[in-house]
Amino acid sequence: MTLRLGVIGTGAIGQDHIRRITDSLTGAEIVAVTDINAAQARAVVENEKINAKVYENGHDVINATDVDGILVTSWGPSHEEFVLASITAGKPVFCEKPLARTAEGCKRIVDAEIAHGKQLVQVGFMRRYDKGYRALKNVVDNGKVGAPLMVHCAHRAPSVSNFSGDMAITDAFVHEIDVLRWLLNDDYVSAQVILPKNTTLADKGLQDPHIVLLETKQGIRIDTEIFVNCQYGYDIQCQVVGETGTANLPEPLSVLLRSEAKLSTEILVDWKDRFIDSYDTELQEWINSTVKGEMHGPSAWDGFVVAVTADACVKAKHTGEIVPITMPERPVFYDKFFVLQ
Amino acid sequence: MTLRLGVIGTGAIGQDHIRRITDSLTGAEIVAVTDINAAQARAVVENEKINAKVYENGHDVINATDVDGILVTSWGPSHEEFVLASITAGKPVFCEKPLARTAEGCKRIVDAEIAHGKQLVQVGFMRRYDKGYRALKNVVDNGKVGAPLMVHCAHRAPSVSNFSGDMAITDAFVHEIDVLRWLLNDDYVSAQVILPKNTTLADKGLQDPHIVLLETKQGIRIDTEIFVNCQYGYDIQCQVVGETGTANLPEPLSVLLRSEAKLSTEILVDWKDRFIDSYDTELQEWINSTVKGEMHGPSAWDGFVVAVTADACVKAKHTGEIVPITMPERPVFYDKFFVLQ
Amino acid sequence: MTLRLGVIGTGAIGQDHIRRITDSLTGAEIVAVTDINAAQARAVVENEKINAKVYENGHDVINATDVDGILVTSWGPSHEEFVLASITAGKPVFCEKPLARTAEGCKRIVDAEIAHGKQLVQVGFMRRYDKGYRALKNVVDNGKVGAPLMVHCAHRAPSVSNFSGDMAITDAFVHEIDVLRWLLNDDYVSAQVILPKNTTLADKGLQDPHIVLLETKQGIRIDTEIFVNCQYGYDIQCQVVGETGTANLPEPLSVLLRSEAKLSTEILVDWKDRFIDSYDTELQEWINSTVKGEMHGPSAWDGFVVAVTADACVKAKHTGEIVPITMPERPVFYDKFFVLQ
Amino acid sequence: MTLRLGVIGTGAIGQDHIRRITDSLTGAEIVAVTDINAAQARAVVENEKINAKVYENGHDVINATDVDGILVTSWGPSHEEFVLASITAGKPVFCEKPLARTAEGCKRIVDAEIAHGKQLVQVGFMRRYDKGYRALKNVVDNGKVGAPLMVHCAHRAPSVSNFSGDMAITDAFVHEIDVLRWLLNDDYVSAQVILPKNTTLADKGLQDPHIVLLETKQGIRIDTEIFVNCQYGYDIQCQVVGETGTANLPEPLSVLLRSEAKLSTEILVDWKDRFIDSYDTELQEWINSTVKGEMHGPSAWDGFVVAVTADACVKAKHTGEIVPITMPERPVFYDKFFVLQ
């Protein structure tokens, strides 16, 4: 059985997903697309040589009778509307981050999904599908470093354009928020943000770097350096310190060079190269589980938790205080697939 | 268009290929299978839940009208027969190594393919599809270490069972023979084999390790340690030494651990884990190019060259001498796709 | 000219220094010793075959006419007394940490030294003499990572016995306090201490690990994990993050092993092995500069700053608050040799 | 007791040794020097501010009554004469490599020393004193990789000037000849030399690189790449492959940098930096053992074996053949101190 998909939003990430589903993955095909820019949607269908109908709007895609599942890759503020409509239509929906513009929006999706009675929503947090993070989780889950006590992370990018305000948290750090609670099987209880000396190499007025400190229910302490103008590369670091040892996220595979008085491996510069395989795995696993009527990836609840946590981090940044992170108990509805193994 | 494939031989590697084509790759499906053990072939069809007909023998698979291409994964000595029959039928054929039992057998396939007039044969040398080797070739081709002068390799396995005679060369080293001439865009002119002190941990009577020295047309010198009872792991090493630097095949991705007074990464133990992704890439690229009527991978000619070179290495081992490697000029027929980029 | 030294305290560290000065270093000899346990002092003289007179007490050593310089390696609480007496006698004195039991005690030494008019006191912070830290400082000072913005450290020991209360700060972290301000040419303005989930493998009642956060005058943020029951080894980590790159303290030299499915280097277990060469360099440079009438190492002022900072860290630990670190301006007297290059 | 030394030859290496004995090492002083250029000898005495008499020639230094031991750091062809004279005088002598111009010359020294009846001669092979080689030997001797079967080495320098003929063997590879038989507690039985494609970046007419293959009595096979115009750095590699694992000579300590899209450590460029600490250790240990009337370092016999082996390598290079290495049995005289532990 081939899963017939409709894509809402044919911008960069929408096109990437269309290409990977069409050329690299198995088990699904794109049969419907739409974009706020209709001409672009038509061009994508033509360029990618896919046999898909171009619809007027997202709701028409969702309601098309030959569409089995939805990919929401449109402008962020429109996500909530299309995810809710997909739930109403009873169709599985894969939504790129953010799930909604606000924590409240995420909560409305959670409530709608529970009311519907079947898990339909997956959020596009792709790090859980990265080979490196999976290897790290495997090592930690197997007790190779003992019970985790601390996690030291770095989230570095060579430079950013059009970054402003709190995007270091809402756009970059959200990935750590999701992947670390998955890695630790834990949730957060407080956040603090430290503002180190600013780099002179960032856009004027932009605070960079940040250090975010999170505390989990178990008492594990996480410190993450977010430095989005670090110049030297796109570099994601994660070290779990357990009672008996430490484990680091693997460095991406690279040729070891001896050249010009240096023993070196390459550090990636473009973030797209870092998690490119993860996107493939993420969507392939989503297709496979969707075909079986299951849902294993980051849930609407996970999207909600990330939003609540990010809000607390932003508040902590602006107040300089240790901000408690409070949210309702996880509904039993989400228990089954909380941990992706 | 979906490529309809027939599989001759449903042993371990045959089943692996059936699974990956069915579950992971895109663009092909298994429609026909056969095995010398018919019951096993039927069981595989059933277990894998594929919609494939079980045939009496390989020739029936080759000649089935709904079969577009052939996978030869049967017992080695039967390869030549089925590859020749595929050529006769004008159907693309992917043949696991060895292409034929002897260099003469390989040459018969080369001649048949040329006579047929279109390249149809690909040999299963999967290392060319390994991310690490491709990254290494990329570095070398881009001049990052200058013109290659030497290559130092190691081919190590923890232990082997049922290894005898010259299998270190004919079963293990053949992979280096293929991948190094692809890496260097070069061919071999002589071979010498050195027999170091034997490990006491190999089966009685088995020479282990060997060091094989190859010289290329350009004068590049290759030394390869083959050590198939090295105990500690499955470990493939390759260092290219150029005029301005050296480049190493990347180590497989692994979590860095600090534990028990050691800073360590894991070394694989099972050879299957080392090149598992390469098999996927190899077959996906074969499917993609076959659908387009092209052929880019290791050719029948490459299979022939490997056989001639392996023969020279075996002779060098038994004589202790430097054995010249001679073969006819590469037919123009194979020029087009000699280098896989 | 040979520097004639008197040693006050012939316990473990005292004996080590006597041995290194006698057997490995050049330019000095031990001519006087004393210990609260006179029999032990006599035994040391005998065992080490040194030509030294055993004195009744530290003051007699300090005042002996053939003694040019003093090593204070006695019980911590006695340091202040002997250092002050050495200043009174106008003799150069090398004092193991702590310089005094309290910040006030350190300040009295500073005041006495300034009143005396010549710098005579060096404190035994040996990390500044470690090849690794010196290489790191060289890289940072040469701008290889741009202006420092953050420093991430770890101070880990396999286990401790008889550790209690705040010793993680007063006994272990003091080394970071000294070496990081030397590394950064900076001073501290605030401290915060975070208490992660406790390891179950520490002595009952002992908090372990700690995370100490320091802020410098320039706004550089330092986070240090102190984990003295980490089980796996004695491991000192330091990463400076600058505007254009990061630099790590080198790992100690170790053979790279491939064995038992691991690619590994050794991590030290005994702290003595980690800085053993630093002690040699520290004392040799102290001898050399003392002979020239100079003083380049960690000064009495540095000892005072460490004490003030450690006090703030202890307070931060107990209050959970961000504690300001305030101290008088550095007296001009100490300007000359503030930075050891 | 201070060892009073006479230095014959005050060129670069002679001056280095004078400086280290005077400023860094303990237990010896320079009391006599000479050089074929008397003015230079006088200048060295003055510049280094040492209290040494300048003699007319080497024999006068050797025979000076206040000279306890001799350092021969003169022009290579003069070594044999001064070493023989030292033996005649019954004085311990440390001779920089080569021990003599020919194997026959080395043999004459061996014979003279045996006739004298006490071991007096040490040859300046400093690699045995390198921390890295000692750590490697420790690992191998402790069975961490099982019984050695093969050794893979590289001896690379960025470029050489005034290198000609067989100097890659007689000037560079001699260090491997000495250190590997010490490392393996073994001797050589045959040599073969392979001439890879020449680098275009060497002086005209100079063969570079070479690969030298040695076989030991135990059957261990050693391959060493000698590449003295490798451009990228001074890089000494050594990997011992044993029955259960492999062990690599440690890389020199270096800061790990993340900068400009590279994760890198530094490779040394100047050979002097690589073994600078080894010279200190070598001479300190020579002083210490000489004072005790002992001799533990590379002996006259070791110098002779290196000369015989180098001759065989040169012959192998010119003939392209596998050249047997034959020499008399090691005299019992040298048994005691054969292995430096």
C-alpha cells in the first residue's frame, strides 16, 4: 500500500520533503500540493515531475478524498489551523516545527487530538532520528555511563542572518529542548539563562552567545551554550555525564587529514548537511508507522512541552531569574509512545 | 516506472537484498525468485510477504517476461552461467562477487557483453558506495593531499571460520583490489606477498597475517596488511599519502566514551555492520541507473581485472616473488563509465 | 651559585619536593629540614641521603644562616605563620597551597610583603606550569580562537576519601580559580553554584557533583563541573570558547590502542601522574628566578584572590544565590609579575 | 659527586648539550671543550658562561686529568678516533651518531671495548628516551597487544636540504633501525627497499619517498615509509600489530582547536621540537648511570648493528633485492644491558 500525501506549503523545506519522498523514500507518493503562492506550487509539481494535483488552499488538500496523510510545511503561524483541520478530518499529519505559534495553540491541538481519540500528529523534531543521537541514547539507556547527572551541550552555527530577539531560544534551542528530554526520558522543572560577553561578530544589537541552564524532574542539570555566530562551523555537541562515565554525541564522519602542519577533520558549515540523513529517516519512519496506523515520533504533547519550556527560557533570559517550568501532567493518552526506542 | 527484479539465490545475501529492495529502497520490486533449495525460496517469499513467483531455476527467472533485471546471489561457481544468460536475454544483471570462478570466466563475460553491444553487468563491490571511501576519494580527487604516491591499508577481521588456503586474498583482499584502483584511477602492474610471523590464534595451518604489496602503472605503491584473526574487531584502514599530505578513510561513527580509565570509541566486530549502508546505496544507485538505461558501477571489466590481479597475488604468495600483472588493454567499450564520480 | 633550601614539613609533598630538588632539578640543595614529627624528618634525611641539618622547628630553619630560601610544606593551618616569618627574615619562600587558612590570613601576608618592599612569596599553584595549560594559554594569547567569551571546564577524580563539606571547592576547585584567571588575564566578579542530582557512589552526605559558574570583569562566563567521585579517572578538561573558535586543554600523551573492540587511549587515575611534570617545572623555575632575585610565579596576591573567590563560591553554594566577589584593587606592587608568560 | 665532562666538537649539537648540562640537568658540569675551530670553542665557553678550559684537540680533552667523561659531538668521520681514545683512557664516552663511519669502524670500537673489559661507550640514539616510545614499549612489553607480528612506521619530514644519495637511510632511517630492535627485543635478518613514485617536490635527482621492509629473527615484519619532503610536517609514526591488538606511538601533546571549519591539532614542523625532551632524558640518565659506574643506553654493539643493517638497506635499495643481514653473535659482554627498561 502506498501512502498518498498532500503537502501544504511548497517553500524550501516543502520542496525538500517532496523530493525525498519521491526520489529516495519508499511507501509514499505526493498526490496533492498547495501554497499561498499558487504559481510556485505548480512549478514544483512540474520541476519534480510528480503526479500531484495543485489545490487552492490547505483545507482542500486535507479534505481531498485521495489524500491519506498531510505534511504541513507552510509558514509557522498557519501550522495550528492546518493541524487542527487534519485532526478534524481524521488524517495523520506531519507538521514541521513549530507545532503552533504559542503554547496555548499547542495545547488546543493536544486537546483536539485527545477528543478525537487517536494520535494523528507528529512534529518535525528530526534530531531524534539522527544516527549520532540514537547511538548516544543507546549508550545511555544501556547504562554504559551510569545514571545521568549532568548534560553539557553546545549549539553553534557559523553565523545567522535575520536573527533577532529570542530566536536563539525559539528557533535554535528548541531542538535541544526536544531531544534532551527524549534522550533522558525526563522533563524540565526550571530554566535560567546566562548572558556571556557578547561576540563583536554578531549583528548589531543581537545577544550572542547564551548559556541556558535547565533542571529536570530527576535533578539532572543541563547547560547549553547557544552561539549562532561562532564563525568556525555548524557544530552540535552533547555530553552526558553519568555516575560512572561520560558519553559524547559522535562527530560527523570525516576524512582525517595530515596537511599544512595540521592533523584535522572537517567541521560542517551548513546546518543542512548535519541532519540531512535524519530528515530521510524521520519521514521514512513516519510513512512506515502511518501505514501501520501507528505514531511513534514527537507527539503534539511533545510540541506543547517544547513550547512551554521555550517560553520559560525566554522569560528567564529577560528576568535573569530561575524560572519554574510548570505544565499539566502528561495525559495518559500519550503514555504509550512517549519513548521512541 | 518500477523495476521488476528476479533474484537467483535466496541464501543470506539474497534475502538481505530482497529485504532492502522491498522495505528500504525505492523504484524496484521483487517479482521472481529461485533457489537450488526450492523450499527455501518459497519460505523467503512467504516470510518477506513479497508478491513474487518462485521459479524452477535461474534461467526461468532470467527469461520470465515480467522480469526487467536480475540479481545473481547464488553460489559463486554458478555466477558465470547466469550472468552470461542475462546478457543473452539482454537484461541488466547485478552479480555478487565473484563475477566468475576464474579470470577466464570473467573474460568470457566481458567478451559476451561487448558482443552484445550494451553494458548490462554490474559486480557487487560495495565499498565504492561507502560514505567513507567516497569522502576519501573526494579529498584525493580534489588534490587535498597532492598526487598520490603510496597507500597504506589494513583489512582486519576478528576471526574467520572455514577460511583456508588463499581465501585471505580471494575472499578478503579482492575488495581492496577493486576499491583502490577506483580510488586512484589506476591499474596494477606487479604484486608481492610477504608472510609475517603467524598468529597463534588462527586455525591450524592457516597463514595469517599477509602483507600484499601492489605497484600501479603510475608507480604508486600500495601495502595492505590482511589479518583475519586479529581478535579485536572488524577494522578497515586506508591511508593515501600524497605529495603534500595524507588522508585516512574515516572511522565509523561512534559515541566517544570516558569510562573505566579509557577514552574510547567502539570498533565494529561484525563485518556486516561496517558496510551495511553501502549495500543500500549500491542497490539504490543500480536501480536508479538501470531505470535510466545506464550502468555506472563496477563493470564486468572491473570484475575481470580483480580476478587477474588476485591470481597474481596468489602466485606471488606461493613463489615469494614479485609477479608482474598483465592484461589486455581496457576495451574502449568500458571507457565511458570507468570512473564512478 | 647553588640555592640552599630549608624545608618545613617532611610529609608526602615535602618528601616529593626534597627528592626532585635533590635528584632531578639543578641549582638548589636541601640544607635544612624540620617536621612536627622530628623522627620522620631525621628519617627523610637519612633515606634521601641528603646533607641537611634537622632543626627543632620552622623558625629555626627560617633563621638558619646557611638557608637562602624556604619551602613551606607543613600542615595547612601553619602556613601563614611560616610565610610571615620568612618575610620577616627577608628570605624567598615557596608555600604549598593554601597560602593561609583564611582570606584575612592571605591579606596579612600580602600586607607584610608590601611592607617589606620586595616580592618574596610564591604559592604552589602548579597548573600554570603544566605543558598543556601553557600550550592552551599560548593559543589563546595568540588570538587563535579570538577574544574569549566562555570557558567550559571539568575537574573530575575517580573517588575521594575523607572529603567533606566544601572541600570540592576549597581543595579541588581552587586550582581552577587560580589557573583560569591566569589563563584569561582577568578577575572574577560573581559566583553561583548549582547542585546537580547527587551521585549514589559518593560517601554518604557528600554533595557530588557541583557546577560552579563564575563571571569575570570582562564578562567572560566560566562553568566548571567538579565531580570527585566520577569513577572513571582523574580528568581535567578546559575549553576556551572565543569569538572565532574553541581551544581545548590537551589530553595527556597516551598510546592509542585498538583492542577488544575499542579504539582507546588511557585516562589517568591518580592525580599525581597528571601534574607530576608541572611540579618539576614549577620548582625549577622558582629556583632559577630566585637565584636571579626575581619572582614570577603565583604571588601572595594571587593566593589572596583565590581565597576570596573560594569564600564566595562556598557562600554561593550554601545560599543558592549569585554572590558578588569583591576585593581591593590589586596593589601596584604586584603589577610587574602579574602575568606569567 | 659532580661528573666533570669534556666536549669534543662545539657545533650545533655540542652547544645544545653544553647548555642542557649546564642549565637544565643535574649532576654534571662541563670542564673542558675543544673544536677544530678553536675560536668557536672559546666563544661557546664565553657565551654559555661556563667554567671550562679550551683545549687544542680532542685527545687533550680526553686525557685531561680533571675530565671524568667525554661527549663526542664532532664531525662524524672523527668519532671513531675519539671513542677509541676514550676507551684507551678508560673514560666513559657519549658519542653522537654515527658511532663510526663504517660498520668495520664500529666493530673496532666493540673489540676495543671488550678488550678493555668494561662498558664505556653510549651512542646517541635518543628515541629510546622519548616518552612516547617508552609508553609504546611499556604497552607492548606488558602484552596489551599480544605477541608482535608486524610494525608499520612512517618517518616524515617537511623537506630536506643537502640530502643526497642514501641519506634517507643512513641519516634518517638509522633511528628506526635502532629504536625498533629495542622496542621488539629482536634483531634483523633481511632488508628490502621499495621505491615508490617520486615526489616532484624533492631536490632534483633525489629519490623520495622510500619504503624499507625489514624482517626480524622472530619473523616480525616491519615496513617503514621514509618521506623527507612530505611538506606537511615532521611526523614520526609507529604502529605495532600484535596477536590481539595494535598500539600506536602517541601523537605529541597539542591543543585541540575548532577553527575555520576544522577540528585540528598541530603537527610539528621542526624535528628538533619532536625529540627535544628525549635529549634531556638521554643525557640525564647517562650522567646518573655514569656516576654509578653503569651504562644502560645504546651500546657500541647497538651502534655496530645499526651500521650493518643500514649497509644492507643501502645494498637492497641499489639492487632491488631482498638482502640478508648477517652479523656475529652478540658478545656475552653486552648481554647485561641489552634491554633498557
